Amino acid sequence: MTTLALGPSWLDPDYLITTFGLIGVLVIVFAESGLLIGFFLPGDSLLFTTGLLVTTGTLNELPLWAVCALIVLAAIVGDQVGYLFGRKVGPSLFKRPDSRLFKQENVEKAHDFFEKYGPKSLVLARFVPIVRTFTPIIAGVSRMNYRSFITFNVIGGTLGGAGVPLPGAGLGKIEFVRHNIEAILILIVLISVVPIAIEFLRARSKNRKAAAGPADDVPPSQRGRHAKR
């Protein structure tokens, strides 16, 4: 099976899976939330492809249920490491200068996401690229109650770790999907960035309103009255 590279060939899901096997998938799942630099690694498209390759027999190291169980475990452990890292570095994370692999804006986005959704952000972030890397770290920085963190971490890890490969496995049984895997992977990547696009548009609209000032909030019928005063 050949796929259309959606970036560097070493980030192509099919290449990563066929080259490094299940171990490579588990390392990437862990690094996405357990390591600060894991945000650039493929997430949803990788897991979807994993499920598909298990079904088609290309990745036949273990049965599907065992693959999903290991992915869930890697996701939970990754978030756990991210949380402990956040507790250790604390507020200094927000003072860290930008570098080639670290952008302060990514931390701020995850912080806003965590503030908006609270503990359930650990579940929702599983399906939002970049944000899922920094959310457990922000939870640690914020000193989130550990028992609550574990609960939502397990829920999020289970839904994300099994919820993406399973559709891939199911669709992998369909001949049309097997013959159009390139288009399917592109669609998965596009869907995965929709939440980020929505948040970006919301933030942009909010900034425009703030820049416009309070005058724009006055009804048209009252603007002349306010101007005379």
C-alpha cells in the first residue's frame, strides 16, 4: 500500500508503521503527550492507519484488541509523564523562550483550552493536534487534583487510544477504502485540524471586537446621541 506523503516522508503514517512497526506507534503515542516536543508527530492519522493495517494484515504482530490496549496504555502513561513534568517546571514554562521546537503560543493555546473546559479538556484534547501535547503539562502546572487527573486521563486515553484505530480497522474491511487510502488519510488529517481552525477563527473574531472598542457595541440608533454628549 502506498500513501501520499502529507509532509516529510518520515512523518508519513504508512512509512512510520511499516518501518518501525507497533513499537514505533507506541513510542509516538507516548511522545505526543509525554514529551514537550511531541506536538509535531502524526496523531489521529497514525492511529487510524494502524487500525487499517491491522485489519488488512500488513501489521500482524498482535490482534486488534491487544494493539488498542497497548496504545491506550501508551497514551495514559504519556499524559502521566506530561503532568509530572508540568508540576516540576511550574510557571517557569510560561517564561521559556521560543526555539525551533518550542513555541510559547502553543503553551498559551493549551492553557486557554484547559481554562475553558477544565478537567474534561484532558478528554477533548485527545482529538485536538498540538493541544493534546501541552494540556497534561498545563494540568500539572495548575496543580490539578491528582485523583481527578487520573480519572480523566484514563477516560481520554481510552477514547483516543481505541476510538481512532477501531474506525480505521472497520473501514479497512471496505474495498473502496483500501483502494483510496490516500484520500482517506488526507480527510483524517483535515478533520483533525478542524478544532484548531475553529478556535483560531473565534480568537480572531474576539480580537477584532476588542480592537474595535466599545463604540461598536452601541446600537446604531443611539450612536448619534452618544456622539453629541
